[in-house]
Amino acid sequence: MSSVSDLVNHQVRLAARPVGLPGPEAWEHTTEPVADPADGQFIVRISHISLDPAMRGWMNAGRSYVPPVEIGAVMRAFAAGEVIVSAHPGFAVGDHVTGTFGAQEYAVSDGAGVQKVDPSAVPMPTYLALLGMTGMTAYFGLFDVGALKEGETVVVSAAAGAVGSVVGQLAKIKGCRVVGIAGGPEKCAWLVEELGFDVAVDYRSDDVKKALRAAAPDGVDVYFDNVGGEILDIALTRLRHGARVPICGAISTYNATGPQPGPSNYMSLLVNRARTEGFLVFDYVDRFPEAAAEMAGWLREGKLQSREDVVPGTVADFPDTLLRLFRGENTGKLVLELTG
Amino acid sequence: MSSVSDLVNHQVRLAARPVGLPGPEAWEHTTEPVADPADGQFIVRISHISLDPAMRGWMNAGRSYVPPVEIGAVMRAFAAGEVIVSAHPGFAVGDHVTGTFGAQEYAVSDGAGVQKVDPSAVPMPTYLALLGMTGMTAYFGLFDVGALKEGETVVVSAAAGAVGSVVGQLAKIKGCRVVGIAGGPEKCAWLVEELGFDVAVDYRSDDVKKALRAAAPDGVDVYFDNVGGEILDIALTRLRHGARVPICGAISTYNATGPQPGPSNYMSLLVNRARTEGFLVFDYVDRFPEAAAEMAGWLREGKLQSREDVVPGTVADFPDTLLRLFRGENTGKLVLELTG
């Protein structure tokens, strides 16, 4: 191959902290030459960039579970790609890898947090989805935080999204009754017909409160919350005794420009001896291999499907692709594939 | 003694479901003769009636952890008294007992849920306080739901109330840093000077957010919530990683006449991998003897104080005494002593 110094790295950087939905003014498109790796480093050519609701939080200033993306920095993003140059003893040219490589075409890495993956076993996007952070989030959120037991009733919001669609399938594997809440008839049909959910509630057209009561007349043991807002508040009214509510996200509020109301029905926790619990998948990193092996097994056996919503484009399409998440346009895991 | 049929039982019954604070229109004062006990029953002359924030919830219609008090029924209340007539093999005249005897002077009981107590060991009101539901609520809420560990930082609201004052003392026994939130300088002084709390925050005059930051600069491991509302919302901003928030009550909202806002900072649970969990002390009934024995030991050793705010009066004073709770006038456990 030619020298990396011939390569130009197109990048998307954070230009300003957005108020509300991140429009074009939030971003800066930059290019820089790709440098030779220093000793102990390697260069990855990125093929797939993961789009995640959490990105919106990373764009805000202030204390959180990770530092915010600095103004002027390349936007933080999980990504997958191939090693094209290496001065690192553990990574060779041609290795396929995933890591927090950022919204750019080429990343320099010292290997920290980088996983080698095998594209002959499953497609690369699946390593960002079912076998990546997405799948780990579903797995540990449902089984550990949610403490799921066989035969329980599970409700998941953003059910046709990356995490939600895995949560529901995992609960079905455990013999649970599964109700998904999603937006639109196509997503709802997919949940029931393809993924085997027992019921899908369309929050855009159904009366969610009534629909949940009908779908889970005896109440809900686990409500896996990806959306926050009004749907969380409704779900709280349907909890059974001892219910668990893993708080995975609150996509309905991430682009709000003012303080958001909290769940006014939280006293249902007291009446029903129930709990809400936040979690971060990074806390389970020691157990990722075990979980990924189990999930890969279910994938091979056909018990689990990984659906990726792969958008072809260039790094410059990253900002618009991100907005698809917040408009609820994706089904399954949203991934930007760098094709050009 | 004379026949029980000579005795008149003064009672307070629920006349109407209150909107907001329960005023006189919520109550009906009735009298009826005391009947001879049927086989397997006994009659208790009530000496002390417990006043509890939960009573406000029992007055509302609708599904909850216990059925509502029916209109026309004697108001549900924990109480203590003495057996004066018995046709029950397990209870003898002169036995001192506690139970859900109601807001009245005499109760007929079949012994269900009744505890025998020894007034020569500790005063009767203490059996409704530290050694009753109040103490059990503090004990299991802090140690089980709160999963308290030695040396942690604990914040408790309504800290000068019945449950809160026990929670803080229990946390001190476990070597924790304890911050109490209470209303007014006298209560705050009592918490620090008498009960050994490290800091007391006066929510009526302090900026609670600033005061909490100063009192617990490294954050809060357990926030024991008795009040809900704004103080819960502030406390959520101060959680440490892995924090626990037992939801014991929400007295700030019990008399609200419209929907109450929920805790808008609940997403702190996610960022901090924290949990909120509701609980009901009745779920721990099998372990009451063990907990009561431990608490009684600490009481004897002087490690724990039981403070009862004993109001002398008649059953007719029950409605006004209850209002003291919601005005925050009590320090320690509010008890109506029937002196008339």
C-alpha cells in the first residue's frame, strides 16, 4: 500500500454545544492528513460508525458518566474498521477491530478499549449492534439490573430500536411475555411477526395506557425504559409488586431545551415495592466476553436476530444520520457505512 | 370490673374522602356500646393512638397497598392498649397489646396482627415508635432497601420525624456520616445535639442544594426519602455512584389536590448507576422480632433514643392531631394519648 501520508482523514468535529436537536451549526467538517503511527500505535480505516442516543448527552457540557466531547474535538463514536498500518505488537495490518474511534475516516489507536473481531463469522455492523455495546446494554440491563425471571411480563420502550429489539428477543428466549412500545405500524408489525414479541403498542396511534392494560392485564414485572417522559410515567402505573425498571435512556427528552418533568407516578414504586435503577454498560466490561459468547450462540441458533439499519454514505453524512435516531426513523441498530 | 355493656366507645369515622388537607368535614364522631366479645375475641381499651403520614393515603379511594378506609368506617390506626375482657385463649385481661385497633376507645380483636408488649420494659408509646412500625420502617428501609454499608454518607429527609430520627441514629450506629433535613432551628439543633447527626439542614431557611453540597461534598450514598417533592429532586443531584434511594414516603405531596410533578432529575440514576426503591414495612413482618430485639438492645445501651411527641386528649382530638403531622409540628413520633 501507499504511504499513509497520502491519505486524507475527513472528520466531523463538535463546533458548538447544541440547544435542542443538533443542527448543522453544531458541527464542523475538517480534513487532516493521516500521520504515521508512533510506536505502540496503529491506524484504523473506519468502515462503520455507530449512531447512539447517548451521543446527544456527550455533546452537553457538565458532569456526567463520561467527560463531554470538547468543542473542536472529533465527535466521539463507536466504530468498526480495519488496521491499515501498525506499530503495535498486538495489532497487525488486516485485523478487523471495533473501538471508540470517532466520527472520522481514520483513527489512530493505542489499542485501549479495542476489540478484534472476525468479519467472516458475522457481518461487521453486527459487532456494533448485537455483539457490541448495544447488545451488552440489553443483556446486562435486562438480566442483571432487571433481574429477569422466566415467565415474567416484560415491557420495553423504543422496542424497535437497537437496544429495545434485543431486550425483547432476550426476554422471549427466557419464556417471558413481551410487550414492545414503538412508533408506527411497520415497526410494530416487525416486532410481532419477525421478532416474536407477543404484543406491540404503537405509541403514535394507540392510547398507550389502555393498550398496556390490555396487553399486560396482570401488570408488568420489568419495564425496560429507553425513552423516559410520558411513556415511563404510564408504565409506572402498571407495575406489579416487586417490579424492576432499568433506566437505560430517555431519548424522548434528550433534545429538550428546558427542564423536563419527572415521572409523577413514581410513588407507584412505594405502593408496589418496585425499583428503578440506572446502569451503564461500561460497568460490566469484565463480563462482556461471557455475554457476547452467549449472544453469538443464540445468533447462530437463530434464536436472536441482529438487525442493523445501515445507511451508506460518507463521514459528512454523520450529522444527518444522527438526526434519524431522534426522529425515530431507524429500525434496529443505526449504522453509517463509509462507502466513499 | 363492671360489664362492658356499660361502656361507651367513642370513635372517629371517615365521613368523606378529603380533597387536600383533611378538615372537619372528613370526619364523623360516633359512639356505640361496647359489645361482649364473641368466642375467640377480646376487647382492648386503647391508651395510645399512632399518627402516621400514611393515614392520608388510606383516606383516598383507589388501588393501593392496602384497601382504602371505607366511608363510614372507623379510621384505621395503629394503637396500643390493654385487654379488658377476653374470650380468646391467647390473650388475658391485663395483657398490654399493640395492633391496628383504629381511632376509637375500645376495639374488638381476634388477635390477628396483635403483639403483646411489656410496659414495664419500655413506655407504651415506644411500642408504637422505635419498637413499632416506625422503627421497623427505619430499620428495614435503611439496612435492607438502602443496603447501608459502614462509613457511607446518608441523607434523610423529615429527619426529626418518627422514621427519620430513627434512620439517622441507626446510620450513626453503623459509623456513617449523617445529614438530616428538617424544618426549623429547634428540630435541627435536636438532631445534632441530642441524636448525634453530623449536620442538620433547615429546609425552611437554608438553600438546601447548597447546604447539601457543603454537608456531603463527596456525594450521597443513601438518600432516605420521606418527603418527595423538591427535596427529593435536589437529593438526586447529589448521588454518588451506586447510590440507593429508599422511597419511604412523600409527605410533601400527600395533601396536594392536583397531579404532582415527579423528580425531574431522575436521570441522575442512570449517570450514577443508582436506584430508587419503594418498600412497605409489612413485607418484613417475619423479621420484626429479630429487628425489634436488636433495636431494644441499642435502646437499653443508650445508643438509640426513642422520642415520642405525646399529645394528651380524647379520641375526638384525633383529626386535629393528625394535622400536626402535615404542618410539621411534631418532633419524633406523634402519638395521641387517651387521657379522658
